[in-house]
Amino acid sequence: MNRTFARVCAAAALSGIASSVFAMQPCPEGAAKPWWDDALGYVVLALAVLLGALIPYVARLKTMALPAGRHALIVLLAALVGFGIWAAGLLVWLGGFALRC
């Protein structure tokens, strides 16, 4: 179980890095992106940052009634999930919008 989980996590991380590497190909002459493409990219990035920050906050509010140790563990896990959402949003923004022609 642990090896499978580690392999899935490694594959997800490597696929995010690979998409950014493949996106750095030179642009052909006259390839212009429409204005809404950049706007959509920034919306995706903003949603990832907002959602990544909101998850630990909501977890903190919802687990106030639990004992202190359990509350701290849940908030810590929610913070890790929020960090993962930030990282995923950054990789999507880089691979799909910022480093693309």
C-alpha cells in the first residue's frame, strides 16, 4: 500500500514537471494568444491560491469542538492539502498558460 501510494505521488509530481518542460517549445512566427487566454490562466491561478488558503481556514472552524490534539492534526493535514492545491494550480498555470504559445 505504501509503495503504491509513493509511486502515484511520484508520478503525479513528475507529470506536472514534464508538462511544464514540454510547454517550453519555441513559438512559431505570428502565434499570438488571445487576451482571454491570459485572463483564464490568472483566474485558474487565483482560484488555486484562494482554495488552498480557504481549506485550512474552514478545517480550523469546523474542528474547534474536537480535542486539541485531533484539532491540530486535522488543521495540519488541511494545510498540507492546501499546499498541494497551490502547487497543482501553479503547475497548471505554468504548463497550460504561462509557458505555452
